[in-house]
Amino acid sequence: MSELSCFAFGVGHGGEGVCLEVNLGPRRVLLDCGLSTMAPLESARERVERADLLLCSHAHSDHARGLLDFHRAFPQVPIYGSEVTAQLLPLNWLDRPDEVPPHLCQALPWNTPLQLTDDLTLQLWPAGHLPGAACVLLTYTTPQRLYTLFYAGDFFISNSRLVDGLPLEALRGLRPDVLMIEGTAGTARHPHRRQQENQLAQTIYDRLQAGRSVLLPVPTLGQGQELVMLLRSHHQFTGKDVTVWVDATVAEGCDRYLELLPYLPSSVQNFARHQPLFWDERVRPRIRRLAPGEMPTGSAPAIVLGYREADLSRYCQASDQSWTVLLPEAFAAHLATAALSPAADPGSTLAWLQTLAPDLDTDRVQLETYLLTTHSDAVGTTQLIHNLRPQHVAFVHGPPNHLADLAGLEELHTRYQLHLPSVGKRVEFPIGDRFLQPAAPDPLFEGEITAVDDSVLLLLPDRLIADPRWRTLADTGLIQARWQGDELVIKGLTQRDLLRQLDPEDRPEQPDSCQRCRHFQGGRCRSNASPLYGMQVSPDGHCTAFAHRPAPDRSTTTDDPEDEAFA
């Protein structure tokens, strides 16, 4: 057996939680415990009882929901995490508050190597995904050499509203022997975080203007608090007569964030010096909490943030309003399977949508998706890998096809030894052995291409349709093709893509942004009344000197380049 190996009790495929056992020589460390049952661990009780520790990367349920039962079953194994994670963990058991011991998780500091045994050290860095989320470096020391394993947990390199991103500079050049990293986004590339926020704010605003209430299912921690801050501070909603209702479970998460204010980014602390972070009746939009069982009041369209694992159908059914249910794009695959066919996935957090099925055929309830992620995309994932420069890379946590997509990237499988752990299997990480390039994870599909008059006909086998990615590709029946070197890359156009391609002047209810301001010329602000005067500004920016740009007269043309700037 090699000095480094991994055994997976759960690898985070779909709704499956993450729980990994790693071996560093004789040392045994468990990483996370998002299992819904202890059966897999009980079947390996002899090994689990000998574990030196369990490290919880963050407090989300798919990484932490099994910790309370784990502590009961294996009380001799210490549980560690960051200080913020230790304080957030009890929110996973709001239905069992009396069962949570006061020191279930022992808090560890950031950026400090801690010697847990004479030959094992541990060091935490912020992962950027959630307050308290951590990535960890484990170092096992022998007389001959050091063996190192880096576990990224869930990570996000960009800054979000309430969390600073992973500090990439601090990790550069660590060169661990093994990197265990999430692949939630696969090879997808996401827009900049601010663009995601602006697009979501615009979508919500448009639905309210159309007289529809908006329901956003969210977890207890993370997404809900990010959305409250977005709605409170985004220019699209500032001062608007809108009420945002937050259900009791998500409100508990907001209250816990308030207790952790000193650990949040300095920008958030500065905001909190001038007004309350979440609850404040003096400002609009109003943010109001719902007591258990309470329903929103008033006849105007409203926004509801609800705990996604509760039955949220009641909000839509108890109101005469028309509703739009906004789901994260990560749930898109569930819409065709688990969401409307709970028998296919009884544990789906979206099973309550089955109750709304009759209304989905009418205009009364509509389902839409949005992108506001706290997981790094392919660019962030490969960036972290290249900066760490490990020998082995093991992809966990994400849809299996997304993980396989990452393992198929040439820039990775020609430089690193790649692994896709599966439940119940042990993966060995031989150090210094000859590199063995893994086989391509996806089959190749051969087809025919024919020029027909003024078009091109592309024929591919129908087994492509069995892949869940087909739904995205065939969403609208339209595709976009572009040359990438000598290769032709084909991408399916979604409804969101088509909306983005509309002429800005053709979009209804556009926000007051630099893009629509008469002073926006050549990418710079030309208003001497603006604090941005002379500066290069983002088209979706906004300031108090905004002045509507006159609509161009499409019946005439001009040769004046200054006039072209307004067209």
C-alpha cells in the first residue's frame, strides 16, 4: 500500500453527501460527514474508530449533516473545523437543538500549522464558499520525506456579498502530493459574480413589474443571506416599495450571521455600522421575517425566501397572486426528473414542486432558473490546480458527468495524475511513480457532416440524448458555432442566451445604468457632475448624474462618430 490513499463513504454525486477517509501512512483522517445515515461508517466501524480526527470543511448540510450522529456513534474521534464553522454547525439540527453538545466541533485558527500528533500537522485557509468554509493541508512526516494532501472542500475564488474569496496567493506553490478538489461546475465558465447579481436582480425586478410574486428556495446558510444582502443593496431595489419575506429557518441563519459579524468582510462590517445588516423597517425594500406557519401579507407582489427542504408550495397555493419560482441553475437537471417525479428520487429537496404540477400548466406558477453561484467554475478550478501544482488530483463533489468533463481536459490529464473516486472504492496515490495517463472518460460520438445548398447538415447518433447535458444543448433548438483554432465548437443557445442577445433598446424595463446614460461615451463617463467623470466605467454601473440617453432615430443615419457613440 502507498503512503497516501483515499476511501470514499460519500463523494457528493447529486444529493449524496461528502465523507472521505484519507490515509497518510498509519494516520487516518476523515474529511466531512454529509451522510444522511451512519450505515456506511458502521460497516467499517473498526477502521473509523481508529481515525485520528474528522475535519469538517464547512457547515452546509451535504458536508456536515451527519456530524451529530457521527459524534454519538464514535465519540472518541475528535471533530475539528474553523471557529465560524463550529458556531454555524448547530443550524443543521434545528429540530434537535437539545441533542447538540456545546463543543461538538473544536475550533481551529486560520493560517497556523497545528501539530496534532508527532508526525501529523494540519493547516487551514479560508475557502471563500461560505463564512468559515476551509481548505486544509495535511502533512505526514517520515524520516525520509514529507507527504502532503490538500483538501479544497467547497471553494470560491471570487468575492461574494458576505464572504471574501479564497486567498490564491497564499496557496501558490504549495505543491502537495495529492489535491482533492470539487468539480461542481464541471467545465462550465460563469460570468463575473457582479454580472450574475445584476442579471438576477433584473429578473426579479421584471417579474415584480409584471405583477408576479417571486419564490426563492434556499438552504439555511449561504444563498439566502447573500440574496437578502443583494436585494437590500442593489440599485434596482434601493428605495423601492417592495417587501422581502424571509421564512423562519432562513431567518435563523441570518441571525447567526449577525452574531459572527466580526468574522465577515470589512465592507460588510462597515455597512452594518450605518444600518442593520438584515432587519430594518426604516428602509426599503423592507426585509421581514416570517414566524413558523406565518404567511406573507398584503396584496402587492412580494419576494419570499424559503427553506428549500420545507414544503414551499403553500406560499403559492394560499395566495391569489401569480408566482415565479426561481431555482438555481444547479437544480435544472432535477426539473425533468426528481422535481416533478419524486418517485425517481424520494429524497429530492424539490419534491414539493409536485404539488404545484397542475398550476405549472397555466400562467399561475412558472419555473425559472438563475445563476448565482459560490462554487468556482472551470477557470477557477484549473487556476487553483495550476497554482498548487500537485502530482495527483482527485475530483469529488459534483455530477459525475461534470467530474468526468474536468478529467477530460487536456491541460489537466497531460500534467497530473487524475482520479475520480467512487463510493466504496479505495484509491491509491503512488508518489513519484511513472505517470500513467488516464483513459478518456467520455466516449467519442462519430457522425457525418454534409453541405446542403446554403446550409450544413450534421448527423450524430441518438444515444447523445441519454446524457443529461442534452437538455441544455436542445433547450431552444438553436445552436451557436464558432471556430477555436482548427476545431469547430458547438454550443446550445438557452432562453437566457437569447435574451442577452437582444438589442439593449429592445429590452423592457431596463435599469438606470451607464449603458443607458447619455454621458456614457467610449466606455468613459463624460459628465462633470459625476464622481466618475473621465473614468472608464462598467456599462452596468450607476451614479446620481444619470441622464436618459435619447433613443436613436432609426430612420436616419449619421457619419459623425460622436453620434455613433449614442446609437
